[in-house]
Amino acid sequence: MSNISNAEYPMSDFKKILVSEEEIKGIISRIANEINDNYAGKKLLICAILKGAFIFTSDLIRQIKIPLDVTFIKASSYGNGSVSVGDVKVIEFSDLNDYLSFDILVVDDILDTGNTLCSLKSFLKAKGFRNIEFCTLLDKPDRRESPIDVKYIGKKIENEFVVGYGLDFNEKYRSLPFIASLDEKMYK
């Protein structure tokens, strides 16, 4: 079995590659262009959800050509499993009160049940933000439990457990340059 470049994971860990490195670059370019158009002349705060969205956010903000500030928030509903448990925990890493006059764009790796983004929207509204939008690299519409409006979606995917490009399983596979569906034998 051949190994994947820059990682020590054999291809047998995956069912298939769902989003190639080249396709990810195209998605980022498209979303960045939309953000450049939609936020021109506005005060923009990018709020990346840790840990999964850090690679996507990093590549995205390098393609955004307008001024912006960046902050991070940790919001998780997965714990150590492969399925969202619905109990969302939020941790701030900066004083969000300093940014209340900004339009906030929350960037996440994947939209699954919608519970995390709904919880974050309520959390940010309670903080005093009025202009809150969301951006996700991936969307699994078949898993939706809570309706949430997401302005920027990179790609819709089937209901498969995916890893790579920031997405992990028990902290593994984040460094992959593509997104793949993880073979069930790796997490069951």
C-alpha cells in the first residue's frame, strides 16, 4: 500500500478521496472572491472555529484582499467520537466585545447537524453582534437537525465521516492536503 505524501497514513485508511487538493484551492478562490465583493468597505472580523477550521481559514484569509481582523473560538459537539453529540461547548480566545462594531464571519470546517452553528449564533447575538454570517468548507445536508443559514458553502457532501485538511478523527489526519472519507474500520 502506498503512503500519502506528507503523512504516514496508508490509503487503506480511506474509502475514497472526496475533495482533492486542487478542488479545495478552487473552492477557496471562489469563496474569497465572494467575500471580497460582499464585505468591501466594511469592518470584517473572521472568527475561525478551532480546531478543524484553522487550515481552511488560514488559506482563505490569504485570498481575501480587503482589510480584516481574525479571532478564534473553540466550539465542539463531537468530543472524541465520529458523530455529533449535540452538547456544544464554547471557549473564547479573545475579547469579542472589542469587535462589536464589526461584521462577523464565522468560518467552520463542516456543517453537519447545524447544532454548533446555531449555538454559536445565539452566543454571538447575546454578545451584541448584529451582523453574523457563516462560511463552511463542507456541508452534509442529510445530517441537519437545526436549521441554519450559511452564506458561503464550499461543497455539499454525502453523509460520510471525513478527514483531512483540518478535519480529524481523534486528532489524526488533519495534515492531509485533501479530504477523504474514513474507512469505518478506523473508527468503529
